[in-house]
Amino acid sequence: MDRWLAEFEAALAVRDIDRVVSGFVTDCFWRDLVAMTWNLTTMEGHEQLADMLEARLPEADPSGFVTAEPATADGDVVSAFIEFETATGRGKGHLRLRREEDGVDRGWTLLTTLRELKGFEEPQGDRRVKGAVHGQSEDTRSWAERRADEERELGYTVEPYTLIIGGGQGGIALGARMRQMGVPSIVVDKHERPGDQWRNRYKSLCLHDPVWYDHLPYLPFPENWPVFAPKDKIGEWLEFYTRVMEVPYWNSTTCLSAQFDEKDGRWTVELDRDGEKVTVHPTHLVLATGMSGKPNVPDFPGQDVFAGDQHHSSAHPGPDAYVGKKAVVIGSNNSAHDICKALVENGVDVTMVQRSSTHIVKSESLMDLGLGDLYSERALAAGMTTEKADLTFASLPYRIMHEFQIPVYDAIRERDKDFYDRLEAAGFDHDWGDDGSGLFMKYLRRGSGYYIDVGAAELVADGTIKLAHGNVDHLAENTVVLSDGTELPADVVVYATGYGSMNGWAADLIGQDVADKVGKVWGLGSDTTKDPGPWEGEQRNMWKPTQQQNLWFHGGNLHQSRHYSLYLALQLKARYEGIPTPVYKLQDVHHLS
Ligand SMILES: Cc1cc2nc3c(=O)[nH]c(=O)nc-3n(C[C@H](O)[C@H](O)[C@H](O)COP(=O)(O)OP(=O)(O)OC[C@H]3O[C@@H](n4cnc5c(N)ncnc54)[C@H](O)[C@@H]3O)c2cc1C
């Protein structure tokens, strides 16, 4: 490993691209998160590697490649965490070498990530700020007074450099990083309090992902935090986090519109701050408005004549008002299952309407076989840290990720065979993803189509939650009528029909022209259901420059909010400090939404 890195660095140093590339196997990958390319991009194969190096090597000037800890071997593959630097920053990464038939170890997957900018290191550890003023200071204000002044000025007499629209976990994590990096930024959110994004969801909701996967930047959850935090508890944490991380957060603030002035290079953003109209002119605009934030509400004939309650899952209040009544839940993914479970457990007669197949995986199996090596107590005991887990996770190129996922789901299928047999016997239409790669690939490709089972699936399997199939034809006064004529009596109808693309937020706030210019957000171009090709190599438009100058998208699950907010923050910080950021291969647009 050390020999390979030394030869790699020597070839880079003399700018001999052929020599660099010949150190890699032909089916190699170099995934770069900002360090080399000022972009999030994966180069696949010799030609793409050479193209990137041709464009970026002289300026990026990478050097100092070393292993951060001893390499580990698994069959013909040797892996190690690495460190390096570039002209502008310091990086970390991960390298896998594969032994080829000629007995030579060549580079297979290389991950390079930017961790900090030289000269603009964050005030952490040795660099932490003193806090107290020892000796004379001209500024006699206390910390609280300075904070109050900042709050009074920012957005009024001081323009934010970055405006982050949406203060859920995504906006908050990015806001914390911006604050630590000293980039004047404001996070705005419609809600009254940070954390309301979770508080306002249905009563029974707990996180589906385990605590080890969910930490926010800088401040991990305490040791006694539950594995699956209840939604109100995570709401409290987000509010507490926002306060202690000093995130400039404007609650009860709705972004009404945003326009980019090409000449000025700034946005004009109209805000309604608790009834007060405020106009700000940030240089950068980040939409952190949620990939599960824009409800898809279906339009069925008869919705106007239906006499009971009807609402999207995002507005579902929980079971209390419906005890002893009949509920029809349209949809069969995560929200549908969670809501059906809470309803049925509270004495509601529930029918779930399944239109298309859903992938289900039992939470314990997913934790054990899917995440356990990286995010678990077991992983911690084996020396895994959140940072190392994130780097390992990121080191697997999306092109081949499914190949690593398929065996995991084969093992889950085997382990939980009885469960799946029972579910299918009950008539549930189950799938494993187009290529058998399961939940995580579905999440990355389309962000939907699955349920992490915390008990509802058993209730479907044993018939406690009734199942109906097909499309809704219309609603009548007291029934939901399916296209095969089935009539389902209902006092309440819940549309657990998912969420629209984040591109829709750009259309609403900025305009359809900008939304079209930017194109679809999320997905990999895998040419599987709801993720049309061509292959993109990275998640479309997420955390990286888009076709609309100075417009960015951020969000996703807690893991992504934590990890990818770093790369977005560094891109913004570099621009704020006037560091040149030539973007290699700006995102192409193949689909509008
Ligand atoms: C039922 C459910 C369960 C989930 N479970 C998990 C889980 O276990 N683990 C996990 O990591 N993820 C989970 N997710 C997915 C996802 O992580 C969450 O949706 C998460 O809340 C996304 O965070 P976010 O910050 O990207 O967006 P959101 O939390 O949706 O926040 C977006 C914010 O933008 C604000 N906003 C939108 N438009 C405007 C505007 N014009 N002006 C001002 N503010 C605006 C909204 O008020 C909202 O607060 C779940 C999602 C759902 C729906």
C-alpha cells in the first residue's frame, strides 16, 4: 500500500498522467468529493481518470499521500484510509488495491475528500477560540451582547453570504458548519421552532435509522440516546443543537420568492418573517426544503363529496380521533405502514391499499446485516468511528454499490424467509428492488418504495391490517372505490402517497425556468424504476454546483445531512474567501423533474 501510494504520488508530481493511470486496474474508480474537482464526481476507468487529471492536476497539485492507519487485507483486495493535501486544502480518503493476475496490486477504488481549507481551518481542538478575554480589549461586550448584536444586524444591515431555505436537519447541519467556518449565513424556516419538522409528523413515528448513523456534525448524540429516537425527542435535539451551535435561525419565516441577478451575482429573496416583509441579498441560495417535504397529494374524483376526514400522511394527526372508526390508507411504503400500525393498535379498522410492489426489510436484520459493520456498538468496539464509517461508506462507487448490496439482501431473504413467506401468502406484493439490491439502493435511486419493518408488516401478514390492491377510481360519500369496483368503507382516508422532487421547490420559489435549467434532483441515473438513465455517477444536483449559478440543494437522511454538509460548506467557504473553484464537469441535465 505504502509503495503504491509513493509511486502514485511520484507520477502525480511529474504530471505523468499515463503513469498515474497505469497504476490502476482498467475497471477502476476515483470518487472525488471536492478535493480535486470542486465537485462531487466519480471517474470510472482509465479514460475518465486521465481526463480529470488533464483538467485538474496542475491546479489541484495533490501530494503527501500516506496511509492513516495500517492497511487491511480481504482476499485479493487491500484497503486503507489515506490522508493527502492539495494546493488549497487537506484531505482524507480511502483506497482499495486489487491484486491482478500478473500478481501486481493496482488501484481499484480511490476516494478523495476535502476536509479543510488551508489558512481557513475551523476553530477546533488546538485552534479553539479562547472565549474569555484576558487582558485589555476594546470590545467590552459580553458573548451574549455580541450574539444579540449579530442577530440584530444579520439580514438587515449585514447581508448573509448564504441563505439556507429550510431548517430541518439538513438546513441546521449546514447552518452549524457555516457558523463554525465563519460564513455569514441564515437558516430560515416556516415552522415556529427548529425540530417542528419532526414534531409535526404522525404521533407514532420513531427514526427508522439507528443512532450511530444519525449523529449531527460536531455534537454526537450522548451515550444514552435511544437506538431509534422518537420523533419528538429528535425534534428537541434539533432545537437544542441549533441553540448551542449558534446557528442563525429565523423561525416562523417563509421564503416567498427568489430571483438571481446575473450581473450582480446575488439573489434577491423575499421573506415573510413572522408577518414582517424582509428582503435579503445573499450570494448563494441553498434549498434545504426536504426530499420528503413536498407532499404528493393525489387528485381523485369524489374527494369533494367524501364526508369523512382526508389528508396526506404528512398531515396525519395520529389515531386518537379515529378510535372505533374505519380508515383507508392509500399507499404501502414507510408512512403507510407506520400509520396503519398506530391506527390498528388504537382500535381503528384499517385497510391499506397497495398499488405497486414495496420492498420490506426487518429493522433488526437491516441493523445487523446492512449497517452493523459500520454503524453499531459492535462497529465502535472494533475501532470504527463515525468519520471512518462515513469514509468507508463513501468509498464504494455508486456504479458497483448494488453488487455489494445484493449479497446483503440475499442473506436477509434467507434469514427472514418465514416472514417473507407469510407476507406474500397474505397477498402483499413484495419486491427486492429491480436488481435485488434492496433498500439502500432504492433510497439512493428513487427515495421511495420501501418500508423498514418495525412491526407493521407482521400485522399485514396476519390480516390485522387488511390489504386491498389496485388503483383508486373515486371516492364516494363514505367509501373509497377501487378501479375493480371494490368498495372500502371509510371515515378517514390517508394519502400515504409520498413526496415530490426537490426540483419542485425551485419551481415554486424561483420559477419553472430555473427548475428546468437545473433538472431533476436526486437519483443516480441507474435506469431502474423511477430513476431513468443515463448514468450520472453521483446523486443528481445534490450538494454540488448546479446549472443555475449559486443555487444548491441539500438534504436527505441524517447521515447525508451530516456527511455531505461538509462538502457543501467547504464549497461555499472557498467561494466566500475568494479561492478559485473551477468546477470539473458541471452536472448535465437529462430530465426536467
Ligand atoms: C415519515 C418519515 C420518516 C422518516 N424517517 C427517517 C429516519 O428515520 N431517518 C432519517 O434520517 N430520515 C428519515 N426520513 C427522511 C428524511 O430524512 C426526513 O424527511 C428529514 O426530515 C429530511 O430533512 P431535511 O432537512 O432535508 O428536510 P425537512 O425536515 O423536510 O425540512 C425542510 C424544511 O423546509 C421548510 N420549508 C420548505 N419550504 C419553505 C419556504 N418556502 N420557506 C421557509 N421554509 C420552508 C419546511 O418548513 C421544513 O421545515 C423520514 C421521512 C418521513 C416523511
